[in-house]
Amino acid sequence: MRYLSTILSFRLISVMAEKLENLKMRVKKVSSSDSTHSLEMKKTVLTLGICFLVLFSLTAQPTVKIGSKLFTESVILGEITSQLLEVNGLETEYTKQLGGTRILWNALLAEEIDIYPDYTGTLIQEILQGKEINSFEELQFELRSFDIGATQPLGFNNTYALGMNRKQAEELNLNKISDLKKHQELKYGFSNEFLDRNDGWKGLREFYKINASNVTGLDHDLAYRGLEAGNIEVIDLYSTDAEIEYYDLKVLEDDLEFFPAYEAVILYRLDMERSNPEAIKLIKQLEGIVTEPKMVAMNAAVKLNGRSDAEVASDFLEDNMSLDSEIQIETLWTRLWRNTLGHLYLVGISLSLAILIAIPLGIIAAKVRSMESTVIGFVGILQTIPSLALLVFMIPLLGIGSVPAMAALFLYSLLPIVRNTHSGIKNIPEPMMESAHALGLPNSVILNKIELPLAVPTILAGIKTSAVINVGTATLGALIGAGGYGQPILTGIRLDSTALILEGAIPAALLALLVQGFFDLIEKWLGYERV
Amino acid sequence: MISVKNIEKSYSSKKVLKGIDLDISKGKTVALIGPSGCGKSTLLRIIMGLIEADTGTVSIAGEILSDKNVLQLRHKMGYVIQKGGLFPHLTARENTTITAEYLGWESSKIEKRLYELAELVQIDKKLLDRKPDDISGGQAQRISLIRALMLDPEIILLDEPLGSIDPLVRHELQTDLKKIFQQLQKTVLLVTHDLGEAAFLGSEIVLMKDGEIIQQGDIRSIMNNPANEFVEQFITAQRSPLEEY
């Protein structure tokens, strides 16, 4: 029975590996009709299962890794770039909605991604702040010192703006940003990034000397809803947002010209010019052809008409570059399947590793008195870190994607298992331990034959708790590009689509229930009552 | 066979054993008796090496008990406690054979020994495949006895073995225990708080109070010549069923 958990976890890892292998095959559309290779296949799966993490972090294929920010426009630009390269025969890996400017910039420097779209104003104000930059050439020069290159502007300026409900603006006679000074009572709702940026609210309020007491941060895509519902009254806008027209908003004039120009460009690491000149040549084809009306229309198509990023990007390539990019439109079920695999992959590996590490830690805590408070205290502290923060802490250490997400989930899963292993052993009645020692058995035999089996129900309960928490927390993994059920939730928030949010939330809840039921069954099968 | 010299033991500030000297020669059945808290169970645990004494030595069959030989010496001693000593996740069979298996006995040898002992303690072999929760308290103590006797130890230590058994079964078990002790001729040290049980099972009685041995001898000599007032009280405190108010 003591080996049960070990066996279970290895089994889980190999199953996961198998699933992932299938997934990869699907994606690459390799026809694997040869079922005679099943033995070889099994070997591969086994190898994969054992050194999975290593392999995963070493997937240094010559694919072009593309990232995009959290909002629709960035996602569309990333999609256009990705399809443009794909249709020209290059392999790409597109991680959409990876995070804010800092995360993408750092990911680019750390070679987690190779390419992502950004804006000149953002780069000058956020990344290169304090530098005197007055022209695009100067910007390119400064970027070069980071070994980063930028395409020429793509053709539109998506500057920040402040907007509000037209009726209310007219009632209060608000036309320019300066006018806001007269109305301290207004409720402001800004995207979190805008709130903190020097070229955002931080700089703006100083520049215009606006006194505002009621400022909240929220997701940009939710802002329009909040505005319509009246929860907030002034929001930040991107000038290419399709919603401005849709909701008939009043855009307040930047009368003191605070906001710089935000010309869209595509950033890449300069080493790409040598390692993948073809890719750079291709993305430069996008220079100047994405005009403002085209971008607004594409944003509207996705956000207001519910078309997919991929379709809109494909249409753009066809209309403007006569490229026929084949896009695969996933059905709900294939998407669900992919997300399920992604989620199980995150949960399975992180939980298995947690079991393998936490049970020995719990044993050490129970057996080595000098280690007891250290071990329990350490895993306890890990648990107090908010899960979101833990995920973000992982980025500088492990980059983006499923590896850092799994690492965070792993750390998060330790406490319940360590604590239950420790208490399961500690709570064995004294007379029983006395008889065990009186039999003249060495400590190792007592641990294996008596203490651990007696602690199994408690340990199992700890694993169950970890698993259920893990399934829920893994949805946050999408924030750092780890996939899983968090992905549709994140996209759902971006596109303001309840259906998409539920597409992630419902399976996540079901999976949590399923995991709970699975462990209940194991407990029953082993003959333990609920602990 | 068992030799205890100047054993002292304190818990925080309370001294529970105040220099105990005790020799038990081979084949004797000694009953250690006294009011609760007198230190008799602590002494038994020290002999078993389960608790370390503050001072003094314990010798088992001529060997001084130490960290180095404690496991090996425990194999020479069978140990039965009041209750809760059987492991609930193992069957009676697994409970009794765990040490023999660890020592690498052949399964045929284990099987033979197990059935021999089942016969000795008069337990139905069918019960051997049950878990402790599925057998009665009296049967559990018989299983505990099999476990204690499995390696054929020279010494048997029993800590209130019948303490939580109901009176009818206890009576029967006392009779059986006496027979077993006589048959096996082991060195037995039995802790009890019941003078009748001590007199019935023990060829010699050691009476303890507050961490000291007060009197030692056979039941007659103790009853006829109580060492002090306490011993006298202890003897008369055993109520007879016919006692009138």
C-alpha cells in the first residue's frame, strides 16, 4: 500500500505524457497510422514520462515563438504574424494573451518568445523611460542596445485616450481632459496597466493636475461593460477600440497633448536576423499596411461580431497580401479536449511531483524533531503566498508557459500533503507504537510496515485536498501562457463572452468534482471511511 | 534472567522510580503489583528498552541493555500490553508474524510455529485471517500472546494483559495463562493492579509504591508478614464478594 502513491504518480505521469504525445501529433498533423510501432511508442512514452520536465524545458525547435498582450488588438496582430509565417512554411508557436508589457518584454529578452507586437509610445514610456527619444530612428537605436529590433510602424496609431458616456459628458459639459479637473466626484475605472504606467494615469494626473479620489483598476475589456452599467464613469481607451463607436462614447480631447504616439510595431530579437532571416523578411511585409480603419474593423469583427482572431487574421492576409492561409477552426469539442489535456497536464505533473516530494518531507517532519517546525513552517509560508503572486514570481526563474505554472502549482500542493503525512504519523496511538518497538523491529521497518500504512487515510485526504485546490488554481496558469481551462476564461474576459468564460469555468468545476470523486473511490477501494 | 540495578527515572520534576533493584531468575513468574502511578509500568518499559532510565542498568540474560543491542534483546522478550497493541491494518496472522518475516524465517517455519501457538493459546485458526477490529477483546489478547511468543523468547513481559477484559472472560484467560506459563517454563514478569490475579499467576509478588519496591516474596509471606501499614492496607483493600456493609 505504501507504494500505491508512487505507482499512481508514475502512472499518471506516463498517461499524461502519452496524451501530450497524441496532442503534439494532432497539432503537427502527422499521420501515425502505423500501430505496429506500439512497443516503440510505449518506450517513447516511458522515456517521456520520466524526464518530461527536462524535455519540456529543452524544446528548442527552430519554431518562431510569438507572443501577444492581453487585449484583442495585440492578439489579432500576433495571429496575423503567426499565420503570415505559417503560410510561408515556417513553424510557429503562438502564445496569445501572455501578459502585460513587462512580461512580454522580459520574455523577449529571455528568449521565451522571439516576436511580439508593441507600440512606440509604450516602449518609450515604459521600457526606455528616462531616455530622450524624439524619433523612430532614435527608438530603434535605443532598442538595439538590448539586441532588440523593431519593424517600421505597421500603419496605425493606437494612442491612449479617456472616454465617457456621451450623454453624461454633454450634461457635465466635458470635452477635454482638462475639464475633468472640475469634477472630482467622477468614478474612474482604468485598466491595471494604464493605472501604473508613466504614460498612463500616473503621469496623466500629474500632468493635468486632476484630483480624483475614486479610481479603480480593472480589466480593459470589462471597462466598457462597467461604463454602460454606470459603475464607472471615465475609462481609458485605445483609440482603435471598436467599442468607441459601438457604445457611442465621448472621447475627451487630449488638449495638453500628454499622450505620445503609439505606432504599432513588431519587436524581435536581433539574433533572429542571422538565425531566421526569412521570418524577419516576412514580418517586415506588414510594415505600413495595417491602417487605422483596418485595425478598428478587425477589432470590431472580433469583439463585437464574435468572429475568431484566426478568421479575422486570415481575412486580412487574403485581402491585403493575397495569401491563402489555412486556418483550422476548432469546434467546441476539440477546444474543450485540448484545454482538458492542457489542464490535466498541469495538474497531473505538478501534483505527482508534489506527492513524491511532500510525503518524504512529511515523514522527515514527523521523525526528525529538529526539522519539524522548519519543514511545516516552510511549506506553510509557501501556502500564504497568493497563488497569482506565486505564478508571477516564477516568471523570472522559469520564464513563461507550463513549466513555471507547474512549479507554482507544485509548491502550492505541498502543504496539505506534508501536513497530513506529518499528522498521520504523529497521531498513531502511543500503545501501537510501543508494541511496534517492543517487537524489536528497526525504525525503517516500523515506518514502512506500520506507520505509513496507518497514515495512508490521512495522507490520501491531504492529496485529495491538494488535488482539488490544484485543479482550481491551475486555471490561473493561463495568465502566464500555460494553457488549460484558464485559457477560455481569459479569452472570455477579453471578448466579454460569458459563453467562453463558462467554457473554462464549468469543466474546471467538474474536473474538481471528478478528482474529489476519484479520491473518494480510492478511499473506498482501500477500505477507508472518509477521514 | 532479568537483573535491574539502581534504576531511577524522573518525568520533569517528579521522580517515578527511586532506585529499583530487582532480580528475576530463570523460569520464575513474577507479578509486579501496586497502586496506579507507583511506577510498575514504567519499570516494565525500561526493561523492554522502550524508555531510557536516568541511572542504573538492566541486564537481560547476562547482557546489559544498550542502544546497540536493544533490537536484538527485544527478540528475547515477548511483550503484551493491555489493549490497542495489535495493528489494525494487519490481520491477526500478519500481526503475529511480522517480526519473524523481518528476520527472514521461511514461511513453512512461520506457519508451523503459528499453528503450534494457536493451539497453545486455544484460538480458532479461522480467526487468524481477521483484522483486530473484527475479533473480541479476549481473542485479541490471545493473538497478542501468540505474537509475544512467536520467536520463542526466554522472557515474557505483560503489562496489565487482562486489564480491559470483562470478568468472565478474564477468569478463563487467567486460568489459561497460568497453564501456558507452567507449560512453557518461561521467565515471566507480569504487571497487574489486582492482588488476586497476582497471587494466582505469580510464584512471587513484588509490591511497589511511589517508585520503590516495598515488599517482595510469595503471597503467603506477604500476607502473613506485611512490611508496613501500606502493605496491610493494600491486602485488605481487595474486596471480597461476600463482604458485608
